[in-house]
Amino acid sequence: MVEPVTEGAGAQGDTAAAWQPVVELCASLAAELPTVIPRIVDRIRLEIPSYRIVDREQQERDVTRHYQGLLTGVAARRSPTREEVEAAHALGAERAATGLPLHALIEAYHVGYREMWNVLLARAQSHDTRAGAQLLSIVGMVWTWVQASSSAAAEAYGVAVRAADATLLRLTHQFLDGLATAAPAGVDLEQLAAALTFDPAGGFQALCSPAEAWTDERMMDLRHRRWPGTLRCATRGNLMIALVQDISPQAVVEAAQRQNPDASFGIGLPRTGLPGAAMSMADARAALPLTDPGQVKSFADHWLLATLAPTAQRFAVLLEPRREAAQQHPDLAETVLRFAENGFSLTATARVLHVHPNTVKYRLQRWQQLTDWDVRTWHGLSSTMIALGLPTL
């Protein structure tokens, strides 16, 4: 904690009489705080838009109380008292509870002090120039107010966030485990869902990502973003699992990949109710093995491969010779895939690959010779797409 200290008044001398212009200035400004504080709060909310989540009236009361202390401190030429630092500490915990980002909290202290200091200097210059010179002599002391108050608030903010996150994480683990194990005896999934601010009867969608890509800091950032709906996530084994409600999975992926472009994701189908949440988690887990680093695969688009992948070893004797052919002749495999994507048109496929249609025709025939699969038939096309689409066995 910061103990009060006294600083000299510089060239004006260290007598009470010499400092009296500053004392009178502070007393005058303290009486005008009801008109000054709203302007400072306006500036904070303009420069830091995230402060709009904080109740305006409460913010004005907090700022008023703080600058009453500052003006008293400037008049007495002292740094914050223990009680004033503890008040900043309490404010940090309160701001954490509102979901205000830490950087916004710290920036607000700097904006507020800048505005109040400018008001002090302007009043001094217009009323008594001696007060202006005396104020400049205590810049270091005023900085201790900024540093002590913002540091105390940041410390309390961190403690509050970590405590809240620990509780949230514990409940999330219980919820995910209950969904994955069909709610063992003694686990009330509806109650857990409600505690996590989910609607148990609402829509759920799951995302999975390799846990190794997720540090504790990244997980906390994901959990504490201000989402339009509800997001809860935790690591489970070698996976990071996120369940969302009223949030686009694409928005979650974009936010995650801004921090880690190599993060890959499997996305489950949107499903309803707690049984649907469990199935969406299974969807996402099934889709994830189909991804490469940085890729996103949804079960909706890749359900066939995702369903077959867990049992692909059974088909190895059928698939591996064809996969070897694709590795040895990547131009053939590419042509087959583009042929399927372009309406089975030789001309359209040739246009995409920048080759002659006869080249496409030759490559499809060559693929058939090597694999015994004719991609112009359902059997040959489906078998080829499975062989090329499944992850390495």
C-alpha cells in the first residue's frame, strides 16, 4: 500500500501561505465537481467505447469520489492514503464484474487524470498564475496518484477475474463431462446449463480444436470476450471444446485465428436441447481429424468422411493403393477433385486447371487405369472422394 508522503512546493517556498493559492484552487474546483465530472466522464466514454457497459450514474459517483480525494491530496501535497488506494482496489473488482476489459480500466485512469490536470492548470492560469507554477512543482506527486490507483485497480481486477474464471471453468468442466458421459447420477445438467447462462432447451453448437493450440491466456480471452450470446469452453483430454448458443461459430473461429492463425476447428451441427449439445460435440470431434493446421471443417459439409474416418482402418486394403496412386500422380488426383466440383464437365474442369479438355479426359482415364475406379460412375466417384478425403491412416 502507498503511505502518504509530502512534497516540497518548489520555488514558491514551503510555507502554508505560499501554498494557499493551490489550496483555494482545489477547494473551488471541489465545489464545482458536479459540473466538471460529467464532462470528464463524457471524455472517458468517448475515447473508450467499451465503458458504455458501465452504468453512467455509478461511474460519475465513482469518479467524483476519486477526484475529491485527489483534490484533497493536491491541497495537502500528499500521495493517496491507504483508504484511497483500497477504494481503487474495490473499484477494480467492481469493473471486472461488469465485464469491462482491463485495458479500458487502466486507460480510463489516464484519460481521467489528464482531463482533471488540464482543468486544474486552466483554472490556475485564469485565477492565480502562482498556483500554476506551484502545480507544476508537484507533477511527480500527482503521478503517484495515477500509478497507485491504477495499479491497485488492476491488481483487484486480476484477482476477481481469476476467481470468476476458476468458478466458470469448474462448472464448464462438469457440464461438458456430464454431456459426454450421458449425465451420471448426481449431475443435474439442466441446472448446470442454467448456471452457465445457457437455455437448456435452446439451440447449441459445438466447436473442437487441438488443446495444444490453446494456452490458458487464450482460453481466458475466449471465455471473457463480450459475445452476443453464450460461449463456454474448456480443454478435455487433447481437445479444446467450446459450446455456443446464439453465437455464430464463424465469429468464434475468426476471433481465435486472429490470435493463432494455425488453430484448426471442427464444427458440429446446430442441434436443440441438451441431447443435441452432446451430439453437436460428437459432430465437432468427428470433423476435426479432417483438418490441417489453420483449417475449419464442419460436420454439415463433411459428415460422410467424418463418419467413416474412425473406422477407416477397416478400409485400408481398399484405400491405400489408390491413395498411393494419388501421391505419385498428384495431377490426376487434382483433376478428379476439380471434375467433381465443376459439374462433371470436361470443359469447365479444363478451364479451372488451365489445360485442354482432352487433357482432362486423358487424366480421368489414367486414374481409372491406376485405381480401377471410373469417376463418371457413382461407385467410382464416391470411392475416389472418400479415398482422397480421409486423413492419413
